[in-house]
Amino acid sequence: MILLTAYGTPEIETEARRLGVDAVLYKPKPLPELAQIVFALLNRES
């Protein structure tokens, strides 16, 4: 699960990770960088 936010805080990121979010990304995120992160998450070993 990926959380994409424009108004993130360290507290929000900590809570999101506690709830199972795999990555917290802050907007604006360049499309190539976003694609690289998504690809890495999809291809990681469980």
C-alpha cells in the first residue's frame, strides 16, 4: 500500500506505517521516481 500526500507530517507517516503502509510519498513526485518506487514494491520478496 502506498500513501501519496501533499500535507504529510512525521506523525502521519509513523501512523501510516503502523497501519501497514509500505511507502509514504510526498507530492509532487516526478512520475519516473513514482514508477520506480511502485516497481520496487511490486518486485520485492515477501
